[in-house]
Amino acid sequence: MAVTPYRAVISSDWNECLAPCGPFDPITFTYPELTADLTALFKAYTGNRISLGKACAAIEALLPEPLSMEQMDAYLDASFETYAGVSEFIEWCRKRRTLFMINTTGLTGYFQRAFARELLPPVPVLSSNAMLRYPQSETDPTVMLDLFETRDKGRNTERIMRQLEGSDLPCIIVGDSGGDGPHFEWGAGSGAFLIGLMPKPSLLEYCDKKGVTIDLLVGSDGPASAMRMTSAIESFLTGKGK
């Protein structure tokens, strides 16, 4: 990625944070008989009881074959949804020279098809679950990073910041569950502004155990949540002279 005049990076989780869906919902939509198993695996890795890698290996063993693009499209046609104000928030970031990065254990293929079908505004960077990835498309984000474990969220955020303006570039991290805990832990050590969006007990417990202070806790009241986030982000960046 070439150096660009971004003033900050926002690295945000997706599932149950910006969208009311789980990372494996496309699979349970296609194979509903796997719902209980996949729900248990999701709760296990977001609660930091097993690794994401082990969860994905278990899921791959359950699947007769990877989801096709047609199966993913059928899921998106029936179920794609975000929380109120998400598209507007992504556009807000673009207009204010803030790189918005989706950083999630959600499936890469889900986002590839969502962008291809123009269900989301374009984003420059996607860090996502490498378990399912379709052939490259012109609608893919410019930079696509594989995520194999939850700790890769912090590594991938750091990688993007280094490619831009280095460690001095202000960073905002958004997450909701214990699976975001390692990302928040990395962010706390890097001076990032941490936003818990509809935070689950697993995130609060992780941060409490690690001595990580979350800068802003935001509830689930739609556009008002986005307004509180943007206001807090602007205050943070103003304090950084951005």
C-alpha cells in the first residue's frame, strides 16, 4: 500500500459488533443441522476457551465441502443486515481521511460477495478469516489480510499502520467480545483509543484481567451509538493534533 494522507486508522470487528450476525451464519444457513455445533464453537473461541484455529479446523471437519459463491449469495439475499448507521459510519471515515479497516473472524468470502453485490460501501482494508476465500475480484478491498487466530487482529492493524505513517498514526479499535481482547490488549500498549461497542462480559472480563482500560463503552441504540462514537473519535484525534 502506498503512503496516503490518512490522519488515523479505525480497526473494527464486524460480527455482533457492526452487524447482527455471527461469523459462521452463512454455514448454518446452508447447513442448519450444524447450528448447535457452530454456535458452541463460536462461543468457545470468543470466550478464549479454544483458539480460532482449532474452531475452524473443527468446522472444516463438519462441512461436506466449502460454501460456493452461489450458496453465499443465497445467504446474503436472505439475511444480510447491519446495525443502523454502519454504512454512514464507513462513509464518515472516508470523508474524514480516516482509514476504516474491517478486522474480524468473519469469513473472507462473506465480505467478497457483500462488496461484489454492493451491500456495503467499499473499504480499503479487510482482515478476515482465511478459512473461506473466493478468487480475487475487482470489487475486493485493495488490501486483504488473512486472519488465522484472534491475536492476528493486532498484528494486522499494526501492519497497516506501518505501511501508512508508522506507529505515530492514531489508531481506534472497536470490538465487542473476548475474541477482541487480544486486539484491545495490543491497542492499550500502542496508545490506541478503545471502544467497546455493545460489549459482552467476555470482553470486559478479559480487559479487567489484563489491566486494559476501555476508553468508551457504547450501547445498542442505533444512530445515537454512531454519533457517540464519531464524537469521541473526533475528540481523541483533536487531542492528537489530527
